Amino acid sequence: MPNQNGTGPRWMHGQIKCCGYRMTKPREAILDVLANTQNHLSAEDIYMAVHKFYPNIGLTTVYRNLEVLVNIGMVVKFEFGEGKSKYELSDEYSSKGHHHHLVCKECYTVIDYSDFMKDEVSFLKSTENGLSEKYKFNITDHLIQFFGVCEKCTNK
Amino acid sequence: MPNQNGTGPRWMHGQIKCCGYRMTKPREAILDVLANTQNHLSAEDIYMAVHKFYPNIGLTTVYRNLEVLVNIGMVVKFEFGEGKSKYELSDEYSSKGHHHHLVCKECYTVIDYSDFMKDEVSFLKSTENGLSEKYKFNITDHLIQFFGVCEKCTNK
DNA sequence: CTCCTATTGGTAATGGTTGTCATTATCAAT
DNA sequence: ATTGATAATGACAACCATTACCAATAGGAG
Ligand SMILES: [Mn+2]
Ligand SMILES: [Mn+2]
Ligand SMILES: [Zn+2]
Ligand SMILES: [Zn+2]
């Protein structure tokens, strides 16, 4: 979807140009779709959303660009166990900020949470330090997910 | 591989019979393969290992049984980003015990670690409590992974 | 031993993702 | 504004891990 108000962050001025990539219509459209949803979208979801405004943009192009955007850190790719990857804007480019996921194993509802971070921060810091020291790893990232059954699925 | 010494835990007496499942040759072979490796195996890996001793056991059977074993909690399924699932015995049936994973994003080496658990325990307890309370989730499980670049890949 | 039915194995199908390649579009340099 | 090098695109085919299907087999309670 074309940026509705002219005041939003123009992707043009973001990470993309700096990395030697060109700013193209599909790229922009994909970022706009991701910026305008609260959900975690599959490549197909994004393709369909983009398709409404640019019917000639292909699914292959969506996949290719998601890969690029993940590589330059503007988008994050997740596997929640559904058999297809889900994407969302990375912390820096999203209004959500740093968060993790609570996933229902039955209906695959995904909840973003950023509560209870005090304990997480200290846990992460000490664990990352310990691990990188002991295993000589250059740690760049972490993945924390909780799984369970949501309220709706429990009462069913 | 057929259980090498007659003294190991016979899967026969485990979880399987209790759940109404039958103990079959393929089932036993798959569990033996998983019990005799330190690695995280794909369905194909397991199929090939089983195939050496029971050449007539099919890949489909391996997949079907892995699903059963995951469902009754004897096996755990992981996605490390390679595009195929990896399997290992669950904590209770493995000599490894409770642990998490440190994954190299370049070569997909996976390290099991169970260090630095003191901080994790308190983090998990408070976060699980907070989340299940706030979001009315019945939390059953968690996934913690650290990603980075291993020593070998860094010097290359 | 018999019977019920869970399980198997072979093969085809599915579905998400990636490769190919001729064509097009971006943008730095003129 | 025009040009040119090349990044990016779109249509389609190929890939590959996983599932569905179904007739044949085998576990194990009685
Ligand atoms: Mn999220
Ligand atoms: Mn492990
Ligand atoms: Zn649910
Ligand atoms: Zn590595």
C-alpha cells in the first residue's frame, strides 16, 4: 500500500541505499505492507497485500526482497512451527520495539510481548557473556519463544 | 542399530505402550539411532542410519514415527534455519538432560549447552508466570536459542 | 491361534521456496 | 536530460522436505 500520509519514514532514506541496493517499487511496497500491520505475515500474505496495489509484482520478487531485507537487518524471519516462515519489521524499524513471542501450539496465534524484560536482560547478558567466552562464539542474536495453549483454545 | 548391550533402557518399557501405541521394529530402530548419537539429526539422517540395519524401512515411516514420538514427548523437533527439521531425544530420555542451543549462522553447527542455568531458571519462572497470567496462556514449553558465528567460521 | 486394527512401505502429490533467464528499471556519471 | 553498467524484475520451471493415499502387513489382547 502506498504510504498513506506523506510524513511517514520514507524507506528511501533508510538502510537500503547505504548497502548498495537500489530502492525499487516492490521493495518499498513490501516494507509498507510490513509497516502497516501488527501481524506476522508469510511471503504469500505479503504477496497478496502487495498484489492489490501492484498486480504485476510477482511472488518470486517478494521472496527475493524479503531475503535482502532480512540480510540487511530491516526485517526478521520467524518459524513458528506452521511450516512457512513469517516476517515482521525488525525492532529498529517497527513501532513494536524489542519483543518476543508467545505462540499457541493449537491455533498458531502469536502474541508479541515486551513485558518482564528486567529478568530477561540480566539473563541474556550473563548467558551471552558466558557462552561466547566458553564456546568462542561471536554471538549476534537470540531467539526466545514461549509455547502453550491460548485462552480460546483451552475452552474448546 | 540394534541395542548393542542388553542392559540399556528398552523402549518397550517406556512411554509408548502406555499411550496405546505398539512397539514396532521401526519405532525401536529410530529411538536407538537417536539414543546413540550426540548430534541433531534430520529425518533423512535417521532414515539413512536406520536403513543400514533395516533396509526395508521407508522414509515415510520415519516421518510418521517421528511425529508420534514428538507427540508423546519422547522426541523434540527443532528448526535451526536450515530448511529441514532436526530431531533429538527429549530431556527425560537423553543423557544430555535439559539444555539449549547455540547455533552458528554460517555453518549451522549446533552446540548443546546447559551452562549458566541459574539465571535462566529465575528468568523463566518469572516470565512464564507473568505471561500466563497476563495473556491467559497455559504455557507448556519454551525455546531459547543463541545465534552467532563459531570460531571456525570467524577465522575464514 | 485368531482377529482387530495400528502400522507399514511404496508412490504420488503437495506446497513452500529457489533457480533460470531474457527483459526492465535504477541511478551514478556524463 | 541522456547514457550505460548492472541490479532487479517477472514468468515459469525446478527443487526438496514433508504428507496423503492405499493395499498389504504385523503387533498383541483375548
Ligand atoms: Mn513479533
Ligand atoms: Mn540439543
Ligand atoms: Zn490458540
Ligand atoms: Zn560456523
